[in-house]
Amino acid sequence: ARAWSKKLEDGEKEALEIWKWIVDVSIKEFQKIYEMLRIKFDLQLGESFYLSMTKEVIEDATKNGIAKESEDALIIKFDDLPPLVIQRKDKASLYQTRDLATIKYRKKNFDFYKCLYVVGSEQKLYFKQVFRAAEMLGYIKKDECLHIDFGLMRLKEGRLSTREGRVIFLEDVINKSVELAKSLIKGIENEKEKEEIGRKIGIGAIIFNDLKEDRVKDVLFDWEKALSMEGDSCPYVQYAGIRANSILAKYNKKIRIGRLRFKELVEEEKMLIRKIAEFPKIVSIAASTYKPHYIAQYLLDLATIFNKFYEKHKVIGSPYEKERISLVKATYITIRNALNLLHIELPEKM
């Protein structure tokens, strides 16, 4: 492995051809998944883009006395962390050398305020070393690069493991989730429409199941819970949004919220108004902590409160029709916006 990585770095023809083939095959498969999940990138620069810049990192580190030779390799020492190797004995660079080159390039070209590395929790030590080295080299200031770590995805049988045969491919998860979601849809015969609604429910269920827990925790993937119409699932939230939208469609009049004066509020209305008013604060907390589960949990609470309100109180035709329809509209807008922040679509019906 070391010999071939050195050949690749030296630009050896056969190594480059094999590498290029692997990259092309991989990107083709990745793109298929990105399209399923509606993911687009403004800019993609692979690891190879930074390879030529690793020489600058080595020069910066040796010139300033930050890196020292140790057993013919080049290392950066820290007081409270294990040393970081930035050049091997055979003078080849390592992943961390290319990460340091990436940080230098990004800071110089984009002058970022924060650069977030969304990578599993098992890389905690590595990113502490790399970010500390980048600070010592003068590439960034403290906390400009942050490791946004997350737990593992697990199945009921245990953690995913290629060695033990417990593997599940994301494409299979998406396809199965969409098929199961289609079985939830009632009263829609048009197959194309059913497919589109099933896609929104199925993919929403996968995303929501991942994001509803604190990101540092491991996630247990359970088909039944992820696609349940009850409790803490995406279909439960989507159904609340669809229910609110169907009330608005049935009302079919212009809703004026500006001059409404709420009087004699029932408890469920108070709870709904308070919960809707919390939304900006929840978004702010989620953004500042880099934890989208705050938005997901908020959605579950909002859906539950709205369902209680709807089940207990008449909206259209009640003495408080204008006030209540405005609450329904505010609920719908909030659910739609919150789901959008989680990159989840809200179907019109299901």
C-alpha cells in the first residue's frame, strides 16, 4: 500500500490510470445517491487537488522549526497530544499533510469565518492534531476550523460491519424506504403521483431518523419506527403539515393575520402560539451548536400540539374561525420551514 501510494504521488503512469478509474467509478455511484437526496455542491475539490501544495506545508513546518525529524520521518510535536507525522521515511506525504495544505488553501482563497469538518467521532484525536498544527503554522486562528463529530449508524443486530456481513447500502435503504412509504399512501391511484409522494416520505424518514437524535450519539436504524405514522417519525410530522394545509385549502379565503385580537384562548391554542413563537430561538440554538436535532425535536413537539388542538377544536365554522385559521396557517408555515432546514420535503397529500 505504501509503495503504490508513493507511485501515485510521484505520478507513475499505471498508478495514475488505476486511481483515475477508481475515482470515475466512485463519483458515478456517489452522484446517483446525491441526486436521490437532492444534494448539490457549489464546488468540489478532491484530495489530489492539494497534493502539489504539500511541499509548501513541509517547507513551512521545517523552516519555522515546527517539524522535527524522528526516525527519518518528519513530525510535529505537541505538549498534550501524540505527535503528528507529516512526511514518511520515503518522503511521501500523508493524509494529514494534504489536510494541512487544504486548510492553508481554503483560508487564503475563501477567508472563511468557520470551516466545519462533519466527520465521525472516531476522528476526534486526528482533528485536534491537525487543527493545532494548522494554528502553529499560522494558517488559522484557534476555533476557525471545527470538527462537527457524529456517532455511528447501527442496525438492531449491532453496528455495521463489513467483516461480519452486517452491511446495508444507502441506495438499498433509500429504495426500500420509498417502497415502504408508498404502502402508507391511501386513496391515490396515479402511480407517478404515488411514486413522488413515496419518495418525499421515504427519504424524509431516513433523514429525520438520522437527525432527530443528538449527533454525537449512535443512531439505531429501525424501519418500523422510521416510517411509523405515530410518535417520533418524519411521516408523523409531515402528516401534521398536510393536515394543516388541507384545512387552509378547504377554507379557501384570504387570511389576514395582522389585526387579529385573540380572546378567551383555550389551553391548546395557548400551547400552539407559544410553540410557534419558539421557532426562531430553536433555529438559533441549532445553528450555534451545530446540532440539527433541536429542530427535529421541535417539529415533533409542534406536530403533537397541533394534532391535539385540531382534534379538540373546530376551526372552520367556529365562532373563532379567523383566529383559528390564522393559527393553522402559522403552524403550516413553521412545519414547512423547519422541514426545509432539515432538507426534507413536505408532500401535498399522503
